Amino acid sequence: MALPKRIIKETERLMAEPVPGISAVPHEDNLRYFDVHIHGPSQSPYEGGVFKLELFLPDDYPMTPPKIRFLTKIYHPNIDRLGRICLDVLKSNWSPALQIRTILLSIQALLGAPNPDDPLANDVAQRWKEDQNAAIETARQWTQEHAKP
Amino acid sequence: MNLIRNNSKGCLIAESDEPSFDPPPATRTSALMVGSDIATHNSEQTDRVLTPPHYDVRQLVRLVQCLQCSKPFTAPVTLPCGHTVCRECLPSAEHRANISWPNTEDRQRGYTCPFPDCGTVHPTGECSVDVTLTKLIDKIRVEGSKATQLAGNHFMLLEEVPPRTQTTPIENRVFQYVGRTRELPGGRLVATFTMAEMGELGHASEVLYTSTSMTVEEEQVLDTNVRSCIQEAALKELDCLVCYNLMLDPTTTSCGHTFCRRCLARVLDHGNDCPICRRKLHIPPSLQDQPSNARLVAILNGLCPDLVAARVNALNLEEQSAESNLSTPIFICTLALPSMPTFLHIFEPRYRLMMRRCLEGNRQFGMVMYNQANHPQGDLGTTPFLEYGTLLEIVNFELLRDGRSFIETRGVGRFRIREHGMLDGYNIARVERVEDVSLTEEERMEAEETKDAQASAEGFQRQHPNTPLDPNLALNLKSTHELLTRCTSFVERMRSHSASWLSTRIVSVYGGPPNDPALFPYWFAAVLPIAEEEKYILLRTTSVRERLKLVDNWIRRIEGQPW
């Protein structure tokens, strides 16, 4: 099946005007599959880290949201051990007017503002609530250990 | 396996009194370039051939002129009938009578449509500023003022020629056609736009041009440049935000956002929120009766007819390869209802295959009942199944070791079978979606029916003061809201009497009664112990009021018998 014009245009724009701190490059043999790198936001425990993600545009994109997963290990209350992300715009709040760019920005923002009240990784969220400083310290250590640029 | 819609294909060009776009043949000659009418009357002065940027100048400017005030649009509102006027040109809102559902604030008042061919009262909530047109005209204004500055000392003399035949009622409601003359900077295009902006060029007027400082060639260069600047700026606003292509058959929502008709229809398959502002859209998902945005259609055809044609061709190619005729698998078994769960035990091999294929695909299939009485089914003739059914989506699937399976499904829509065939032992069909009319139509039906019933009831009671009314007439008298209240209070009453058919077990399967009156009848039918053939009638209804009346009839029957 030919690649829809929308995916071609989105890819072109991502290449021509990249978002600072975010890169998304499609695979040559599958233009719906992207390698994504997100830089940890400054003044967050993820600062200095570069996180790898995979992004896939399903057949009925943009009617359904892209599928995205962290490949780099990350200590975050809304991201589980398998790298799955708990983010409303990736699920029920998806809208076809959103795009790869806005979704990646939302994920970057999620790194800067963890939300332990809507957890995906229960153990991490609990720790975050009980002893935030210790949790942030662990997140920082994991970043240094796993997300080296 | 998408439901096939009546008019989902091709480009609908709206018919209306919005400006259409028919450029006169490029070979037409005239010393003074004017619109078609006048040109023929000056045809003796044939000393030069007109080139493309010139012959359609007047018509291009007309594309952005409000039909009522004749100025280029300010805060344009595209009404539910597809016409556009400036917000300021709308009459003041008035109360809409005899409407009880949905009695929301933004639907209690409405504007009488200023377009004589429409004339309906549009609810205020459906008259938002057209976002695309607003941005487009802002861009054109910017390009226009840039061009005015660049024009320097070049001036055109413009003479307004009011139409000799009568203007339409909306065109002369506020504008005085007197035939003004102005000398304005720029080429023809910019000067014409400026004159319209000054409120001195009537929508229906033509223009006679005289160049006061330029040669013909200079004039043409100026106009060609301005036109391509405008086109470039405009095209950026004319992309659909769903497919990123040039808008095809632009269709505007009640919140003022515009998409390709087919993109909006696809969005509505997935939910009824506007993709941009997330406001709820109360329109039938197939957009069958939703008119296109006539002004945007005209602008697209006027500004870039070649791009529009290319877009239509590309789409036709795409759809030819993608659509097969009989794309919905059909399961003949039981009555299923929209938004309600249906549980199935799959054991026949042909249905095992069908379910496997469904699970690999979009998890949807159609459920229809057996035609036990052998009644003919519309155009289909006598078929083993009934023609109306429910589209089901698989939510849970449990495969047993011996290959049988239990599946839990939920009704996601209604359909009517238009054509059917067989595939590997099971039925497949081409189906057409069955859906409710728009809210406006729903409100119109309520207002009309209650008003008529009121009149008949008064007449009847004058003649037979002590006889009770015919039950059907009494039913028509009730407002939609009263019908709903009666249904819900009946359910409450039955619950407090612990009616056996409302046991906890049943409610735990089907949930409590939904608040949405559109869905309530389906829930009621799911829990009510009456024949399925009677419930089947619900699948054919196209309005909420019609369904609530059916429920009311059932309630009346139940109340007539002891429990």
C-alpha cells in the first residue's frame, strides 16, 4: 500500500524543521517505523540523558494514535518496565489533528513533569510519593547508567 | 469492512447562490475588461486579447465578498446550510419554539438564515466563526496591503457597473447599488479588492477599468505577481488538518473547523469530537445531509482548479484499488442492539473462520436476525435474513481447546444490507449505514409534530369534550423531553417494585439505564422481555423521538397487564 501523503509530509517536516532535543528518523525499509531520540529536559532527573524510543504508525493512522515505547530503561512513574507510556493523548485523548511532533513534545514534557497520581509503574509511583527525593535520585542514577549519549 | 455511505465519493460542488466560478473563454476580447454581461456589450472595442490574470479579476475578488454587506468577509460564519456571511451580517437571534430536547442554551435561540433559498432558523450553537475562511481572508488582506505599497505610483480608474437585472434579496438588503468611480493604487486585482474593502463595490456589480499610469504589459505583470502571492499564501490555509492534502469537498463543523468531507466522515467513525477543539459534533457520521462549505468550494475552484482536479483524480485511483463491494461479513443469528453487549458461542466451522478473519482485521462484523416469517426484505426480495442489522465489534474473545470460542461483542452501529453474497460458507454484504437525523432535523420534527397534534387535539375536544384522545394523538402531543421522563420514571417504578426482568443480574450485564435519550431505547429493549421481532423495529428508526415513542408504546402495553 502506498504511503499516505500525510505521513510523507510529516516526515519531511520533521527532517526540515526538527524539534530541539528530539529526533525521529524513519527506517528505510519501513517508512512507518521511526527511531526516536529524546533528550532529557533540563532541570529534571533525566537531564543529560538521551532516551531511545520506537514509534510505529499503524495502518489507520491518523485515525488511531501512533504506537510508542521507550527502548532505553527509565525510572519514571508513568513509564513501565517494558517502556510503555501512560499518556492520555496516546490513548483516549488522541485526535487526528495531533501529529508525531506534538506527541513527542508531550512525551518530553512528561519527563519534565512526572505524574505519580496516574501511575503505570506502581512501585515507582509509590516510591515517588513516599520519598520523592530518593526517587529522583534513582531516576538520575538510571539516566547516567542507561541513557548515556 | 467500512460501512459504505451514500455519497462519500467524489467531489460535491455545492449548488447555491454563492459565487460560482466560470471564467469566460480566454479568447474573449474587450478594450475595457469587465465581467461577462458587460463585456458582450462592449465587444466592438476589440483591440486586445485578455490573458489569464485579467479575465477573472472581478470574479476572484467576488469570491471573498460577503453577499450581504459586499465587503470582503470580517469574522465569516459558515451556517449549517453551507452559506457564509459576516458575523455582523447575521440578524439578531430569536427564540426557537416547541423544542424540548436537547434543551441546551446554545440551541434555545437561533438566527433566521439570511439566504432566501434556505430561510430556516439555525441554532446559535451551530453558527461559529469559520476558522479557515477567517485565516484565509487575513492572509489575503496582508498580501493586498503589501501589493498596494509595492504599486507605488501606479493607479487604476475603477468604475462600478451595477447589474442591470435585479440583484438577489440578500445582495441589496444593506448595499446601495449606485455606480461609484474611484482611482486606486495597484493593478486591477489590488484596486478591485481595495474598492470592495471600502464598501463601494457591490457584490453583484461589474467593474470597468482604465489604466491611468501603466502600459497593458506593466498592468499584467503586476496582477500576475499579486495573484501568485495570494495563491501561495492561501494554499497554506487550504490544507486539511487530517490528511494534509488540499481540502477536497470542504465540510465545516458547527464549531467552525473545516476538513475534507471524507476525512471528517472517517473521524466521526471513531468518535464525535471535533479533532481540533474537541467540542461534541451532533451530526450524522456519514454527513449525508451536511452541505459542503459553498464559499470554500468556490474559492478552491477559482484559485486552483488544476490542483482540485488532480486531487480528485488521485482519490479516485486510490478508492478504486481499495474498495471491494461485499466487505462486511454477516452473522445470521440473533437480535443485537447498538451500544449493548451481545454474547456469542461460536462452534460452526464457517463462523470460526469468519471470527478468525475478523480478529485479524478490524474486529467488526454484522449481526442480522433470521427471516422466520419469510417476509420480503425491501429491494433484496425474500432472503433468509432480515435486511436491518447491527454492526458488532469484538471486545473479548476466548478460544476453547476444541476450537470453539466465546466472544463478547458490543454494538457499534446500525446498517441495512444492500447487496449480499457468500464467502467460504458465510454471508458477506455491502451495507449502508443507518443513522439518526441531525439535531436540527430532530428539533424540527418535534416542533412540527407537537404543533400539529396540539391543533388536532383542540379540534377534537371542541367536538367531543368528554371523550379521551386517541392514544397515538396523545403520544404525538408529548414533547421529546416528556417522553424521556416517562420512560425513566417507568424504569424507576419497576425497580422499586423489583420487577423480575430488572434483576441485579440483568443490570450487571447491560448496565443501568443510560442517560443519553438516543441510547436509552436500546438499553430498554435489551432488558425488556418482549418478542425480538418487536425490538427489531428500533434498528430502522432514524430519530430519537421515534425510538422514544416506540418505547412509550411498549410501556403502555406493560402497564395494561398485571405483573
